[in-house]
Amino acid sequence: MSEATLIGIYLAKRVFQLHGARDDGSVVFCKKLSRPQLMAFVSQHPKCIIAMEACATAHGWGREIGKLGHEVRLIPPIYVKIP
């Protein structure tokens, strides 16, 4: 089973939704994680692209995730779709 090459993160106050996908668009996982669980999960995952909605907290999370070697992309809210 191949790992996710793209992870979309929906940022919220207490719980974050993660959606992992392969290059072909197939879903690898959908997870709900708390704040402490998010950094632990991302640090253990192989390097990939991580996309988040550009909001006030996204910049801080993006810097921390970028330090782990992932490529962080902040996208405009109009393109964010919550399942």
C-alpha cells in the first residue's frame, strides 16, 4: 500500500480533519486528530505536500509542519471543501 502524497488539513479549535490522497486521487485515509496528535502524526508521516486553508492559525501550523520537511501550501478558503 502506498502512502499519501497529499494531505489536506481542515484546521479547527480542538479537532483537525485530515484527508490523505495518492497521486491518482484515491483516498488513503480520513482522520480526526486533536492538536497534540496532529504534530505526532505529521512527524511520523513520510515527506509530502500538506495543504491547509489560509487563515490566521494556518501560518503558525505551516511553519511548524514545514520544519519537519513537508511542503506546506496555504490555499484560499474558496477552494476548501469540507466532506
